[in-house]
Amino acid sequence: MNRNAEIARTLVQALPYIQQFRGKIIVIKYGGNAMIDPGLFAAVMDDVQLLQLVGIRVVLVHGGGPEINEMLSKIGKEAKFVNGLRYTDEETMDIVQSVLCGKVNKNLVSTIQRRGGRAVGLCGLDGGLFQAVKLDKGDGFDYGLVGDIVAVDPDVVKRAIDNDRVPVVATVAQGLDADTSYNVNADTAAAKLAEALGAEKLILLTDTIGVLRDQHDESTLIKVIRPKEIPGLIESGVISGGMIPKIECCAAAIAGGVERAHILDGRMPHAILVELLTDEGAGTMILEEKE
């Protein structure tokens, strides 16, 4: 089969998926290597533009850890983490807010628009989008100005979607218990926003292929997980470390009405399109019990 025929076959295969998801909201959490590597960055931007052009309503929620670390380094401040979360004092919070809501957010918006898309930059402070209180895990650790999202007002995002824009959302939240902004986990923010929007899908781009039965063997990828299976997979150690909060975010989104959640390998170019628009799919899918 020649290349043109292969392209035509791919487009035909994508057609029913475009019809299925046209007009539906897809929330994508964007971070990790996909934000750092120029080739992967370009692939994600192309994916977002294509989905928008075919009528799929994309919401892009982003982090920016490497950029925050770079800025901290420039001012001679060491990045500090507590149980995997960035310890955020007032000075760090100022940097988090300026880097995420400013540099990173606006660079993403301008990149989408330069490539022919339409986007608008938002953060959790806009319209009270993300509202949080100081995180208290009950473990005796102080995480500083890290927030626990307790309310989401998605109206500002809905207005952007209705105006045919891709909302690009930085994960800083408005404090409800203090006159401060909070640094919030991007996976959690994306999951809560997907729930508030009644999204069809939540996609978390990560630096792993998905959930593996054997951490050293990618052929053991678990393609579908039902929420009821999650406690057993955690207990057995199949889901461990940083994958636990990601899976829990997905399960919470499903419980809140999101149809499906996906953990995709952001190191694979066009992983978003492979998942959404092909028969093959990609990564690990967390699926409603009823399906």
C-alpha cells in the first residue's frame, strides 16, 4: 500500500471517532517530557489544533515544574519537596504564580494561535475557577502554600469553549481560608475540572506508558481498569508510587460523571490522537463500571 492510500485509510478510520466526540469536551492534563522536548511539544500542539478543527472541545490544563525549578535556580533558591509535593513558601508561591500563569500559560496560548488554533489563557484565580484551602493530609507534614481544591466554578472555561477557544488553564487556586493563592496539583485540578464540565474524557499525559503489571516489562500494560479493581492493584503493588494519585484522580473523575479517563505516555508523539481517533488506542483507560 502506498503512502497516500495509508493516509486515506487512517482518515477513514478516524471518521467515526470524530463523529462520536464532535461537540464533546476533552480535558487534557499536559506536563512532563511532552512540555520539555521540542518534538513532543510540537506534536501536542498539532494534536490540540487538529481536535479543535474537527469540532472536539479541548481544555488544556498544564503544570510547569521544570520552568519553576529553573526560575528558583536563577534566584539561588533550592526546590524542596515533601512526599512528592513541592513545598511552597510565600516566595516560591510568587514564582509559581508568575511562571505558571504568566510565562508558561501565555507561551502555550501563543503557540496554539501561531499554529492556526484559537486559545485563551486562564488560571484558577480567574472567575474563582479553582477554590482551595491549605492542604492537610493529616500526616503531620507541612506543605506550605499547597492547596486542596474544595470547589470549582467552571463558568469562565465554559464561556471560552462556547467562543470556540481552547482554554489553557494554569493550576493556581484562590484561597478560601486565607488571603493567598495556592499551588495545586495539576492532575487533581484537571480531574476536578473535567468533572465540573461534564467532560467526555480526562487524559493525563505522563512519562510512563501506563499501568504495568510488571514495572520492567512494557508488554504487561493493563489497557483497561475498572474502579473496583483499583484497591486490589494498589494492595498488590501493581499500582504504586506516583501512579497512585494519578489513578485516584481518574477514579474520582469517573465517580463524578466523566465517561472515561486515560493515562497516556506523553513521550509518544501524537499519543492523544492515537487514543482518540484510532482503533488501537493507547495507554491505560479507567472505565465506568456500567460499560
